[in-house]
Amino acid sequence: MLAVEDPATGQRITAVPDCGPAEVDKAVRAAAGAWPAWHVSDRHAALTSCAVVVEEAAPVLAPVLSEEQGKPLHEAEAEFAEAASRFRYFAGLRPEPRADGGGPVAAITPWNFPVQSAVAKLAPAFAAGNTVVLKPSPRTPLTTLHLGRMLAQVLPPGVLTVLTGRDPLGEYLLAHPGIRQVDFTGSADTGKRMAAAPEWRRLTLELGGNDPAIVLPGTDPAAIAERLFWSAFANCGQLGVAVERVYAVGPGYDGVVEALAAVAARVVVGDGRTPGTQLGPVNNRPRYDRVTGLTDEARADGARIVTGGPLDGPGYFFAPAILAEAHDGMRVVTEEQFGPVLPVVRCSTVDEAVGLANATAPGLCGSVWGADEEYAAEVAARLGSGTVRVNAHLAMPVGSRWSASRAGLRA
């Protein structure tokens, strides 16, 4: 069995099945057997029923999600709402047939958004007529397992199977000859290994990011601080499209640092199930240790911790940290932290900020913040990120290309 941990206490909650090759083979065979009838059926009603299931499950399962992942209850509830909307969106799509057919998809999800990430894979795969074997992260399997059982009640047998377990469960799925596509969200290192696997598979990989935000000269820090802060610290900073580094240009640097630190200082950190909590714990010990290590390393290299850091007591609590005088040679700047720490880099010119923002390989999103939106848009056009916004950062509409790309193999 696989133990599930509460990050607010570091203690065991319960245990779920630890599946292996036999369970993988059974699930893939069931998915392959269900596909011929499923992909020629009218799936609109089924996906609509899935949306209803997700909505009805939210009051019961949102607290479970908060317990195993750590996020505040209101964020867990929002995750279910987003998942239901996604099912409804894809219920209205009618993908065109594809010559090479479809088949079982292996969907492998991360621990930061277990429900939302799962449905981001399930909804388009189902709409396209594919069946799915879903493997949640071993750190957050509980909510997905419960939800999967509920969804299976409104889907034909074999269309969805949830397999829980520790690594190398994902490798067993990747290697199974019955899997036609693998849809993976997780670390860049794991994604590289999957891409190099000898088995032929159609792969959809969403890997790490290190999103930059540029604050232009003349920007009023007080006007943007709240939005910029939560663009970095939503879900305790454990978000691939969060702001991971800020480049503040010109004499307004100190004001940007002070405004961000003021927001950070009044944030309520605590157990996600406690009313009023705004920021829960880091999800797991390795991530907590990494964030702590990057922060300590940056301080030793000259950064100043304006506010935040590890908190005493049980669990993996880390108050949101703002690092002033960070620079591009620090790992906290050049690498994805994926946690509640934000370095602010001082830049003399906009050209310098753009150059530094574009200097790292991962670039899911980026943003430019300024009073002159027309000029900010010109600067934004120079960033090499996949998506760039002006005076905003976190925005992912259900009908975006990010969502639609999940369709994978079509019917």
C-alpha cells in the first residue's frame, strides 16, 4: 500500500493501492476493449454527466484535496469548479476523425493541481473518443482515486481507470504496448526521460517553467503589488505558470520590493482546512527542503530576505519570502523554485530586463507591468515565453490552446 501524507502535519492520513505491472496490464486491456464502442458513440451526454459528478463531488472531496495537497479550502473548491467547466466545454466539441485512429491514453498528473490537471487530460481525451488510464502523483492520489470511482459510474466500463502507486508505475504505463498516447505533466527531468524512451508513443508533455515578470519604470508599486504577489504565490507558489522572478527596472526597485513585502507580511499562513487561511503548507518534504535550500543559498550569495521563510512547528509551512538584491547568478533566479519564494532583480534598463528574462530555457508564461499599456505591450512582444500578458499573469481560459491541445489522439 502507498501511504498518503498530510503536509500540514507531516503525518500519515491513510493508504491507497500501490499498483504494479499486473494492474497496468488489466487497466490497459480494459481501455482497449472499451475503445471501439466508445469512440463511435455520442459522448456529449457522458461528458455533461461527468461535469455534474465533479460539481456534486466538490463539497465532499474538496476537504480531502485540501488535506492531502495542503491548499486552502477555497482554492480546492475552485479547482473542482474549473474541472466541471472544462468537462462542459469539451462536451460541446465534435473533433474530426483521424486516419490513424485513437485508443488508450495514459494520463499522468502532478501533485500541485490533482483534480484540475486530471480533468484537463480526461475531458479532451474523452471528447476525442479515447479511453484513459489515469495515474495521479503518489503524493496526492486520494482525491483522484475517489473522483475516478465516481466518474466511472457515469462512463461505460473501461473508459476510465485510475491507478495509484509509487514510481515506477508511470514507466510501466509508458512501456505497455497497448498505450497509444502519453499525456504527462511534471518535471522537466522526467519528461526528458519519457521522450527518450525506446517505445514509440505520441507524447504530450507539459514540463517546468521559470516565468519572468518585468516591472517597467514609472509603475506605481501599490497599484500592482496585490496582483503581482498572487501571480507568484497562488497555491503556495507551486504552479508551473506562476511568476518565479521579478525584474524591476529603474529607481522604482525599492518600492516594488517594499510593496510585495507588505502584501506577504499580512498573508495568513496555516492549515488549508482552517477558515481564513490564505496560504497552506508546501506539499512535501523534498520540495520544502529545496525551497529552504535555495533561499539560504541566495542569502549567502548576497540576497536580502525582506520577509518570510520557514516556520516552526509540524508540517511544511513556509511564509512567503521576498528576496531583494537577487541577481542572475543565483539558482533561485535561474531555476524554477516551485515554492513560496520570489526573487526581485534590480535592472538599470528595459533592455537589460528583457535580456535576463529571456536568458533561461523554460518559459511557459511571462508578463510586463506598467502604467503605459501600449509600451508594456511592445516590451511584452520581445519576451520569448509561450504566453505573455500585460498587467496580469495567471489567466487560463477553458477554451485556450493549452486546454485544446489536450485532445491528443482524435476519434
